[in-house]
Amino acid sequence: MTLIAIFVAGGVTGGLLTIRAGKYQMLRRSELRSGTSFSVDRWLANLRLTPEQDLKLRPIAQQADNELRNLYALNLREIDGILDRAEDRINPILQLDQQQRLRQMVEERKQYLVQWFNVPEPHLP
């Protein structure tokens, strides 16, 4: 009976810690996304820009945001290639069912990175 109670307590504790870690990760991800692009609206609120400053700042911020998005897309294409090359080297060592699981794991990782960088999925020629 004591063993069952310990097992249940461990399961509940593990579940609570997992939920807490998930919330922390989501918060961290949203903070990263909000901090990675130049948002004039955020600047306007935080810096209390005048309308004249806003007009001057908006094109600069838009250009910086476009450059960052291009950099993120380039990084995703590089990461995509790295993951594909690794998969190609790993596959000969694996059995067919393991290769299928690896393909799924790689695709899930790529999707995660696309969401993390918040840019369109890279399409390689």
C-alpha cells in the first residue's frame, strides 16, 4: 500500500512539475518572440514617442524587422540542411522502423523551430 502511495505521489509531483515547466517554456518563447522584432507600437508605448518620432522611426524599425526575419529564415534553411545530413548519416545504422521514427522526430524538430523563429517554413530548391 505504501509503495502505491509513493508511486501516485511521484506521478502527481512529476505531472505538476511538467505543467509548470511547460508554462515557463511558453512564457519564455513569447518573451523571445516579442523581443526579436522591432515593434514600433511597443516602442511608442515604452518610449512615449512623439508623432514626429514615430514617423521617422517606423521605416527604420520595419527594415530591421525585415532583416531579422530574413536572417531567421536563412538560419532555418541551414538548420534544415544540418538535420537532413545528420539523418542521412544515421539512417544506415537504424532499422526501417527506427528510420521512420527518426524521420518523424526530425520533422517535429523542424516544425518546432519554424514556430520558435516565427517565420514561414523554409522551402529548399
